[in-house]
Amino acid sequence: MTAATARRRALARALTALLPMAPYSDIEAIRQAAGARDMRELPAPIAVWLATVAHVRHAHTDYDRLLDEGYDRDAARFFVVGQINETLTRWRATRLIEDSE
């Protein structure tokens, strides 16, 4: 088994464990982001978590609109935490964003 195949399997297991009810189109976008070159050095569960949060932030919240309105990244992220957690809850995610994150 090649390293690439092992990595794909590890990402698939991490996705299934984290997001059991996420829509297929979202899962595929997250899988692609988690498999990106800059994520290769991270353990699969961490890469999947980071890709998930980024995907949900951009695709399922008002984050980009807030940036367009002039909010800085930290402020925009603060205001969309609830929207991110709502989406993760709908997908039956096993982890949510904590206040400290």
C-alpha cells in the first residue's frame, strides 16, 4: 500500500468519525482540502478538522460577507462561530468549536 493510499484511508476514517451526517458535496470539498499539500504533515484527524472549519466558515456562514463589509478576520470569525456550530450540529459532528478556539 502506498503512502498516498494510506493517507486517503486515514482521511476517510477521520471524516466518517467527525462528520457522520454531512452532505456528500461538503464531504468531498473537505476531503480535497484535507488532502492538500500543505496539510500532508498533519495527522489526518487534525487536517480534517481544520478543513472542515474552513469549509463551513466559507460555504455556510456570513464570514465572507463580513470581511467584505470591513470586519477583520478575527472579528468575522467571532461572529460566525454560532453558525459554524449549528452546521456541525446538523451534520452530527463529534466536535464543535469551543469558545477558546
